[in-house]
Amino acid sequence: MPLPVPVPPKGVDPAWLPPAAFRAVGGRRTLIRGSGPLVETVHGEVAEACRRSGGRVVRDAAPGGTYDLVLGLGADGLGDEGFTVAREGGTTTVMASGGRGLLYGLFHVVRLGEDAFRGERAREVHRPALALRMLDHWDNVAVHPVMGQVERGYAGGSLFWDDGRARGGLERVRAYGRLLAACGINAVAVNNVNVHETEARLLTDRIGEVALLADAFRPYGIRTHLSVTFAAPMLLGGLPTADPLDETVRDWWAGATRGVYEAIPDFGGYVVKADSEGQPGPFAYGRSHADGANLLAAALDPFGGTVHWRAFVYNHRQDWRDRTTDRARAAYDHFVPLDGEFAGNAVLQVKHGPMDFQVREPVSPLIGAMPRTRLAVELQVTQEYTGQQRHVCWLGPMWSEVLRFRHEQGSSVGELARGGLVAVSNAGDDPFWTGHPLAQANLYTFGRLAWRPDAEPREVLDEWIGLTFPDAPARLADGLHAVLDGSWRTYEKYTAPLGVGFMVQPGHHYGPSVDGYEYSPWGTYHFADRDGIGVDRSVATGTGYAGQYGKPWSELYESPDTCPDELLLFFHHVPYGHVLKSGKTVIQHIYDTHFEGVAEVEEARGTWASLAGLVDPARHARVAERYEEQLRGAREWRDQINSYFFRKSGVPDARGRRVY
């Protein structure tokens, strides 16, 4: 029996893959060949589309029939996820080697719509560039008194956990798996990397709850991963130590991992945050991060599992007076000496920038400095520092810049991410899935760039618009591009300038506070004074961070004369009168961009208002409501930033505007 296609529960926005998106497939006569659980998923999808649109689906018919669409197994050399598409003699044919490939092939045809059934199409081969395309959910099993249900979650509560236990009735989890598969995502970690005692127990006596989630995801080819605490042998096993070289510790992890695979045979592996922001790790025993990662890699290896070891390690108790300690240097300094020491099934998970998912950062030099280590690059789809899904900020252009950045040896970030692309999820139990309906574009874009890192982000956005609004007139598509295309740069304009970063309210990270972290132990400083602003990270006079890059980047970043304007204050402390390559002074750039950013939000709000009647009323109203908050927030950013730097510099706006 084919598996039923999940329908979002009542009151849930079907914003991805609404029924109309399948109209072209559902109105055809389709033959499906092959067997296996994922083939059954494909059959269920096509059968439901045919039921709605009048087509017909046939299973494993004898040769000789005439079909509009053939979906089948039997192709060689494509791996489990690759597929081919061709059209000849009035038949569109999708072939795959494995069930995942056939599922992705179906979603590809859905993206093509009517174009999949027009003319002739030479055989195209589609394979993912990255084998692992993963979302990390920072969900707490029980509501945390400080972090809430989802740490850095801006779309309601957890999809997986409720009142301290796994949610009953996992239909929405399965619907979520369908959405992720349609984006090309194939793995999910279901709990917070900051593992509390309740989450820790998922590894042992509560593994059955994780198995239920894995069962819900499996029909869409998604493997389940679990965040674990390094201290688990002490916390759960009663051992006196978690030393990674202790044999009793190694035996404990081997036994615990065996129990996980007994419950979830296709379990993906562990995610670990260790020796970071108070989380326990191998440093307590004088061991290295390679020792810690290899301990878990050895436990996972017999089952084909992987440990993702996060490289987000730095001193979060530094003295703000000490300008020689630089948080940006930390990951490189910690991990480059360990290159080649990590096990083959250990993946070092590296944030795309050296700090913490700011609206503008340079690409982390660590990504290009560990050729003998499997690296995964980590992005943040949830908008912690980019508007928290209250502001429109489509991040596709930023991620594309990161993935196309070429380190000194000539390889791009997308090519160096041999361990995959990972992102912090932005979905929750909000009726609109991501809180802000337009934030769904970020999740889709992440999945598609993980499949193909060199894809043009605007073309990916076209795909999302076509799938989400399949009957959209050209005016709606144009309007969506108008409000999304430049939204990242708009957000950058009215927030922290020229790569300096942060300037946010401590704790919740929403809204402006120029000195919010300036005198804190977190190491996120801008060093603004009466003479200038920025952090000197040069080799000659600063922290030396610029020297962590190879040529030509180390030379480019070393001097304020050659450093790109958009990163100037990340790398250099310069006077307010320093002239940028644009011809403006730094202080005038600050004033101008903050006024421009507010004006662009006002224009986008008006554009969205003009689309009323082209979008269903509830979705339009939610976005309109969020635009009111975005405009309020943009004005607050403008006024606080401009006032602060006017008071620091004493330099008025050259255009005579009020800067307070």
C-alpha cells in the first residue's frame, strides 16, 4: 500500500508545495517502476496529485503502454541520491539508482511544472554536490527558564517536543520531512546543541522518543541525528570521569551507541558542542578536541555513523581591556594544529564566519586551512542577528557569496565543505511554519544551495515563488522579488556598519544597543572612541587575525587601503574621516546608509501592501504586521546608531539631516 501523503493539520499554512504545485504531475498518466519504502512515498505523492487533478498512476506495468511520465529505478552510477531526467516521444522519464534519487527526481519535475512536459529534453544528470545537507534544531525537550522551548527560535515552539516529551501525533513532523526533502535536505538533528539533562537522556532511556521522530522522517529519506553532551558518561552512566582516553568511558560510549542503533538502525550520528560557552569537553582532562571527537567517532564507526564536532570554541570570559585577545582568531588557533588528527567519520563543523552569524563577516580562514580534515560549513537559517523573522532578510545572496569564496588554494567554500552544509533551522510550530511567511524562502534557499553551492540565488528564489504561489500572476512574482532580492543589504544598511558586527541588545540579540557588548566578556567589540571605530586585526599593529588567511587575502585585508569597504571595520580601526573607496567618509557612510535602509523598508512595506488580493488574506496580514515592526525597528536602529556616532565624532551629517 502506498504511504499517505501528509496534509498539514488544520490551521497550518501549506506554504511549501501546496496542492496546485503538483497540478502538472497530477494531470498526467504516470508509470512508477521499482520497489522500496521511498518508491512507495513517490507513489503516494503521485497518486494524491492524480486524485486531485484527474490523472492516473500505474505501478510496474508491462512495456508497451503510453505514459506522460515514467518514474523508475534502474539507472547505474548515480548513487542513492542522483537521478536523470529526459523527454522523448511525448514521455518524460526520471530514472534513479536509489529511492532517494527517485524522490528528488519527482520534486524536480514538480519544480519544472508544465515545462517538464513540453518539447524534447536531452538526458540531464542531477547529483547533489554535497552528500550531507543537514538542519540542526536548537529545540529543548522541556521549556528552559532562560532559552525557552527553542533556543534562538522565532517561529513558536518545537515541532518535536511538548511539555517535556515527544509530541503525540507526528503527522506534522512527517509533513515537515516532506518539505525538507522537497528542498533537498537529508538530515536533521532534533535537539539543542546546548544539551541540558533532559535532552541528555534522549541518548539512553528516552531513545524510543527519538525513534518515533526517525520513523516520521524516514519516508522522505531524512536521517535523524542527536546532539549529545560530552559529559554523558558521568551524567547518565554514573562514571567518575568523561576522559576520552579512559577505557571505561570508551566502553560506555560504545554501549550507549549500540543501544541507539538498536532503536534506530539508520541513525545518522552525533552533534557535539564541547568546551564552548560553558559546555563540558576534553579540555578538562588535558585532551585535545581530536581526542574528544575520535572517542565518539570510534563508537559510531561500526554502524556507519558520523560525529559532527562544532568548532565554535573561544574564550567567552575575556577582559574587554585586553586588545590582544581576539575571538575571531579562536577557531583557527584551536583547530589548525589538529589537522589530520581527526578520524575519517569525524566532521569538524565550522561557522561560515569567524564570529557568530553576523550580517557581514569575512569567510572563516579555518575553512581553507585544514586540507586533511573533513569540514562541514555551518550557516544560520534562523535569523538570530538578521531580524529574528520579524524583519524580511532573504539570506541567499550572502550564503552564495560565502559558498563561492575561494581560499588561497583556489577551491571554493562549497568545494571544501566535504563534510556537508549544515544550518540552524528556522521552523517551529507556528501556523506559518517559520513565523514570518517570507522567511520560508531562507529554508528553501539553504536546501537548494546545499544541493548545488554554485546555484544562482535569484533562480532559487524563482523556484520558491513558483512552488509557494503556483498560480501567481507576474505582478506577484515581481513584487516578491522587489521585497526579497535586496533585503539582506537593506538590513545591513540600517544595522551594524562596514562589518563591525553585533551592536545588539545583550541576551535576546534583537534591536540596537551600540555598547551592549562593548564592556562584556564575550569578545564582540567595536572599540569606537572619539577618534575612530573598528577592530585592528592586522598583523603589523593588531591581533594578527588577517594573517590567518593565505595570499592574496592576507595582503588584501592587512591594509585599510586595500581592504574591501564592507569589511573595513572588521579588520581596521580607522578615523571617522577615513575615505572609503566609494568616496564617502566612514561617518557619512554611517549616516547615509541608515537613512537609506529605513527608506528601503518603507518602500518594501508599500510594495507588499500593493499585493493584497494576490496573496491569501491571512498570509498577507501576517507579513504586513511584520513590516510594521520592521519599519519601527529600522527607525530605532537608524536613530540610535546615528546619534551615537554623532556624539562620538562630533561630525554633523553633510546633508543637514537630524542625527540627534
